Amino acid sequence: MRTVWLNGTFVPETEAKVSVFDRGLNFGQSVYEVTPVLDGHFCNWPHHQARLERSMALARIVDDTDWQPVLTELIARNGLVEGRVYLQVTAGEAPDRAFPLPDPAIPATRIAFTQADRLLDNPLAETGLRIVLRPDLRWQLRSAKTTQLLYAVMMKAETREAGVDDAWLVENGVVTEATSSNAYIIDAHGVLVSHPVDSGVLPGVTRIGVASIARELGLAVEERPFTPDELFAAREAFSSGAGTLVLPVVEVDGRPIGSGAPGPITAELRRRYVALLKAQ
Amino acid sequence: MRTVWLNGTFVPETEAKVSVFDRGLNFGQSVYEVTPVLDGHFCNWPHHQARLERSMALARIVDDTDWQPVLTELIARNGLVEGRVYLQVTAGEAPDRAFPLPDPAIPATRIAFTQADRLLDNPLAETGLRIVLRPDLRWQLRSAKTTQLLYAVMMKAETREAGVDDAWLVENGVVTEATSSNAYIIDAHGVLVSHPVDSGVLPGVTRIGVASIARELGLAVEERPFTPDELFAAREAFSSGAGTLVLPVVEVDGRPIGSGAPGPITAELRRRYVALLKAQ
């Protein structure tokens, strides 16, 4: 049984509970981070911490937990070698449900747990993802990592029913991102293209590493939206996220991307990104 | 101390807790209803039940709780005479956090609690609401009553800071709804106008009663979007919701609506709506 960290205490996972008056539960007033764990170490923490602070500011959550020692001990107590560590901060347990922020202020609810998983040996890195395009109907403030995730859940359910691996979302004629990761193409000219980081997409931590490696490889990197037509004409396509690292896309709406097999640039980006994580 | 109903059991409110792996908490995969209670009876239940079923279908939540006896007993146990009864259904406590729906399926988490409040003797019915206009940045599937409510929370906080009572939301040049209620005008021609019930707004239960009473009063009722300019030129404006019933709007972005005092049609709609609830 896992040990979960809840509001300063390590507890068995079956005892980790929050009030039915928690504002995360009633209003989705809640933010989170997912950090990859390799060789028992969690990676990229400064980027996750910076984004968490931005997300909390938008969601009007105030908390100054020092997460680094918490996550370190949580990983040790659970003996986690490879996988993810998840943390969530909600606006706290209110005395009663009401839209206005409680006055006086209440303490945030703070949760962290580990998830064992094989990040490196992922069969989808070999086979590639088959995806579909779906309209992006999410809220407009997507640069914050909040738990407004129902649309992502709905899309994951639809893609499973469609027999594919994921959906990429389209808004105003351009691809924004995947259901829970950033989306990229290597376009017909060999340029790496991805939606700019604005309120339309999450500023992915993995994305920072991917863009930096792409430049090392001598690729031109353009942060601009791309259309479904550019996606269909792309040499390669891939997604990136903290739990999946870099995964090639081989098929979109039943049509092959490039050769229909994982692309060589994507494979090299994944290889180098894994090396970057291991070197931390 | 209140008694809360949780998954079939009546418990003290301090013991009503859900797992940190609840999909309502992690993903906002959760729907709710708020029903007015007058003279110890909860009102309009068939409409709330029908909407709850539609919300659950969209959010992919399966549950067949027979709510009527649950809410009846909960109100009795808490001795509630006037106020609201709130219920929430989440996609349940998963064995671990993951976007895909758990397979095999897990039972929904079901919560209900009462809130004592004075619905009838509301000073805002006399003074009217002062509101501001804000962009509607919420997700596009607003006809379902889900807990994707962070934007509403943010707007409530902004309006408090601005020293006003509420915000009405504007998208593509038209008013959609208030932060947590439906929005209406009596336009310059004496017509009752409100955004049509589509994916842009919640199909309010109070709204059904309001529209029916308006027709009884001989008002023309048009379900169509209205612009901020039409709002500024309106004779009257008001909002409706299960907790607020009908409340006049007297000022928008610092400009008076009509005479700047609560309008006579709004007052009559509120009076008749209260009578309708009391007659149930």
C-alpha cells in the first residue's frame, strides 16, 4: 500500500481523504503538477515549481509548502524508482460551500502521491500513437495547470471507444495541444512547429527540454500554430509530457503521418531527452 | 453540526470525506444540483432530476441513486425549513489517478448536504444587484451542471474586489449568463429576452418558471442572445437561480439600468415565482 502525503502528514493511501466541502471538490479550485521520477529522483523541479506558483496565482490559491523535501521523502518512503510524483493544491476545506473565497482565508489542501510506471520502456515509443482530431472546447485559461480536466477525460474516453490512443484538439482552425500533452510537427520543410505558449496551451516542462534539444540538433524551431492540413503533410509528428516524455504520432484520423512509422527526429529527441533527465 | 449524506450513510459533517483519488477531486469529473427548500420541502425536483441525468451522461458518470427519499430524510434530520439542498455526484474513487475511465467501472461518489439560508427575505431583492461585464472564458459545454467552476469562482472574487455583486459574461459580443445564474433583460420594447438554452448556458430550472410566469403576465418572451448595448438600453434586467430565485439588476459597469431602481416587472416575476414555489 502506498504512503500518501496529506497536509503535512504521511498516511496510508486508504486514509488519505478530504472534506466534501473542499473547494477542489466543489468548484475545481485546484491546481496540480506531475513530475517524472527516474532512478528514484524527481526531475525538472524548478520548472514545475515555477509553473505551480503561476497556476496558484491564477486560481487564487495561497500556499507556501516547501515541496522539495516533501517529494524527496515521499519517494523514499514508497521506494519509487521509476514513475511519477503527483501533487495537488486546492483552495482548502471551507466551512460551507459558497462561491466567494472564504473570509477569513482558509489553509490550502495539499496532496502528494507517487505512481510507479515504466517511463523509459514504453511500447508506444516503438509503435507510435494513432490519434484523432477533436474540437477544443476547453476553457480559455489553459496555461494554468488546473483540475478543470473533464473535457480531457471525455476525449480520452472517446479515443478509447474509437480504438485509438489519443486526440489532438483543434480550435479556430489550428491544433492547440493533445488531451494532456503538447503537440508538435516536423513540417514539410523540416522545421519543428508547435503552438506558442499563450493562454491556449499549457507551457509544458518537457517542452522546454524538447525545444532546447531540437536547437542542439540544428533544427529550426517555430512557435506558431499549425493547421490540420500541415499536420497531415508533416514529415513527423509527436507529443511531449511529463509522464510520456516524447512519443511519436504515426496516424491521424486514419491517415499516416510521414512514412506511417515513428520518425527519426522524434526518436532522437526522445533519446536525448531521456539522457537529459538521467543526467539530473 | 450538520448531518451530511455520503454514499448511502448519514454522517456528521466533519466525518464526510472522500478519497484523494476521487475523480471529482483529480479531474473535476463531477456534476451537481442545488434545489431550493421552502417550508421544509425541496422544490422543482423533477426538473433538477432530469438535468442531473443529462449532466451525468455528458460527464460519463453512471449512477441510479433514488434522490427523493435521500433529500427528504436529509432535510428532516437537519430540521431545515428554508435554504438549499446540494447534491454532487462524482465519477468515484479510483484505485489510482489516470485519465481513462477505470476498467472495471467503479461506483460513483454521492454527496448531499443542506444549507440554511433566507431565500425569501433577501435584501438584494429590494436594493438590486450592481454588476460588471466580463469575458466568458469558460468551456463550451455549459448546458451540463458540472463542477468546472473555477472561472465562476475567479469572477466572484473579482466582483468582490470591484465592490459589486456579480458579473455577467460576454462571448462573441453577446451576454451568455451570470457567473452562477441565468441573465435576462426586459428590452426597450418590453420584451423579455434571454440567451437561448444551448451549449452556451445552463438550462436553469428557475428559468423555466420565470418564462412561464412571464407569458402569464402577457409578456412576449424571446429566447435569443442580447448584446451589452441592448442591456444598457433595457427597461429592466435581472438574474434567476435556484438559490437567489429572481434578483433585479440596477447597475452595469457603473451605468444605471432603466430608472436605476429594481423594475416593476422583475418584482412581479419574483413575487409570482415565490408563490409558485410555496404552492408545491
